[in-house]
Amino acid sequence: MISTRCADTQMPGEAPSRRRGAVTALLGFAAVGLFTALLLAFSAELPGTSHEARAAAGKRGIIDWRLEKPEGVRYAELPTVVGEMGRSRLRAGWTRVYARWQRLQPLTGLQGDANRDGIDDSYDLSYVAELDTVISALHAQGIRVIVTGLDVPRWASDQRYWVAGQFDTDVVMRIGDPVVRNAWQNVARFLAARYAGKADHFEVWNEPNLGSAVYPQIVGKKVVGPAVYLGMLKAFYTGAKQGSRKAVVIAGGTSRRGANDKHSTSPQYFAKYLKTHGALKYLNAYSHHPYTPPGSKPSPTALPQRPKIMVTLGNLNVLLKIFPRTPFYLTEYGYSTGTKDLFCVTVSAADQARYMRQAYAMVQRKPQIKALLWFLVTDYEPYQGEPDKGIYSGLIRTDATRKPAWFAFAGGNSITRTMPRTARSGAAFSISGTLSTRLGSLAGEKLSLQSRRPTGRVWKTVATATTVTGGAYSFSRKQSRTMVYRVVWGGVCESRAATVRTR
């Protein structure tokens, strides 16, 4: 009899458009004390960060929308959210946290004690405390944090581009105004200094090549969005380096597509504009969101439907060649399992897991890429009962059940199997074993038995079985010729192949 254990294939190492709401009111110093107490209590429960844990996490990152909500974080659920991402569950090495300038500095010119506790008097202390709590909790789990800026405050917005006279946080900032430029530079210095050692990576805006983040982009022949962004990048870089020499300033954060008009700029155009206008002096890395758009072949290796204005994982080299010596961070990526989705291409749950593994294998082969962040941990359905208005690229469904991709991301899966070395032609024999995961054994999971000839390459599914208590499974087979077999958990894990010879 042959008895083997095979661990799963280990993974090496465009956000939806959001119309920003109004900033929350100042909560006062009482909130700071409460948040500090929550932080201390939570951090005390977590082990310290180890270099080994971070090295094992490699390039795997993930984002949880509950840490980025415009209205703020729910502190009661923070331990659960961060714990799911941490060492005992998903073991993510990276994540992203928004730093919303509108919430941080809704007003200017406030009077009071200057630079109190290192915090500008115009900053919202309750929001600073929120960032403190979230970043410290993630750091305690050994997760590297990329802080991404977005949301222009009203006082910094360029009113010339307001639509119908209405303010929106997406409208370009008046970066040419010394007051605005200095304030933005000071924000960068504050963030880099305050979170040095806990969050040293800073992404300058989210999807700035879209009008839903920086509006407008190109008006007639006038380049507005990319030009304003270049000014933002220069100011942020200067401030961040003043705050911490170790600050890593990441430019880009671009969406997968763009039409080179008022509402969007292609990622290729955006990157080339920055490079030709001297941006390399003001960045340490570049980032992109290489989603596969609906209408394109879903495989990570496939080219997008319109490669001249789209950049996916399949043609990412277009951007890598523009910045050949610049480290890259892919700060959003994913596939949806919902029948309808706001922006992700929809695939089966098994294919979501399979494509995830392929994507991480692809980036592992590219040293220039430092991290790929999956979007999201949990499906996002803001409107109950309206599945066409949600995001279903999460690893956990809204009913809290885990998809196969959760186990593919977390790793630690294994399939044991026992089978005879030989079998008589036409006689029945058994192939059995157990499935186990990082969460223990699983019942109710569908496994497939695949076979091929010893000289063949193509696997064919010949039987299916469902695991029972203890993760056990069993197949009964007959064969007339020597065959090679493996057991497959769709998209997540394949056992080693073994041969049963016919006698």
C-alpha cells in the first residue's frame, strides 16, 4: 500500500468608485482616551512581531473594507477583523489602510496650542486616534501597512472644477496654492513621523487616473489630473522624507483602465507622463491595480480586452518597462464569485482560488514586484438584498462561510491518501485519506479523483467524493491498465501523483 501526505501547493511568499461623504464631527479628547485604552488592551493580547513570520508571509497581502469605511472603524470588531488577517488565520504579510485627508484636516486656521503632542491643531484628534489604533493592531500581528491617501478637504479643493457648483472630495486640490501645498506636505511629514516603524510605506492617492479619485483628468488638450498629481507627489515626498528617512513613497496606485479623457487616463499614459516630467526623483516605488476587467479572458496570464488602454496582470510588463528599476506594489487585485459585481470579473469559487494561486506564482517570479494585495477579506454588500451593488471578491461570504480561496491564501492544507501499488485488471480497489486545513479537518468538502496515463500530461476527473467527519474521504476504482492518480480539492490543493500498476 502507498500512504502519502501532500501539503498544498504553497503560494510564494480597481477599487469601486466611491463618492465621499462629509467628514465626521470632532469627538474631543475623551474619545482619545477611550481609543488608547482599546489599543492597549488589544495589543496586550497579541504576540510580538517576528522576522520569521514576516518572511513567511512573503508577497501575500490582503485588504479588509471594514478598516477603510468612510464613516470610520467599529472598534468592537477590530480584534476580529485584524485577527482574521493575522498569524493564526490568513497570515497576510501586507495590507492597506486609507488616510483620508478630509477626515484628518477638515478645517484650517484653528486657534489653540500650536503643535500639541506633535499633532497639528487643525487635525481631528479622534481620527488620529483611529489611525493609531488600526495601524498598531496590524503591526502587532506582523502585518506591514501601506498607508494610502485620498479625499481632498473642501478648503483645499479647486472650485473651478466643481460640477454644478457642488463640492466633492474627488475634485483636484489646489496644489499650486502655497497654503494647500504646505498643508499636504505637512500631512506627509506627520504620517511618516508618527507611524515610523509601524507603517513606513505611503501610497500617494488611490486610483488617481480616474475622475472618481482625481477630477478632471484631461480637459481638451489640457492635462489636469496627472499634472496636479505630480505636484501632490513632489510635496508628499518632501514631507514624508522630513518625517522619516525610512519612509517609502509609492506613486501610482492606478486603476486598470482609462480612456484619456475628462473622466479617466490610461495607466500607461499616466505612468509615462510622470516619468517624462521628472517624477523618478520623488518616488521610491510604483503601484497599480491589475484587475482583469469584465469582458476579458479571466486568466491572470491573459491580455486584457483593450491592451492599449488597460493594464492587467497579463500585460503588467507595460508598466514594469516604464519604471524598470523601480520596486512595484500591486495594491489591489481579485476575482468575484458573485453573479453580479460592481467592478470585478465573476468566476466560480474554485476558479477564484485557482487564479489566486496562479497570480501569486506569477508575481513570485518577478523580483521587481514586492507585494500583491488581494481585495477583499470579506464580501462587501452595502445594500442587503441587492447583489448587483456589492463586491464579491472576498475570501469570506456575507454569511461568514469561507470560500476555497480562503484556504488557498492561508495555506497549511494537506491531503493524505492511501492506495495499492498494484491492482488486478478489472478488480476494485480503494483510494482513501483525509483532508486537513489550517482550521483543522473539514467535512462536507467536495474532492475529485483525477487520473492520467503514465506518459500523459492531461488529467481527467474520474470520480468525486465528499469529506465526512474528520475530513475522511474514499474512492473505489477499477482499471484495466496502469494509471497515475491524484486527489484534488478544487482550486486549493492537489495531492502528489502516485501510480497504481495493473498486474
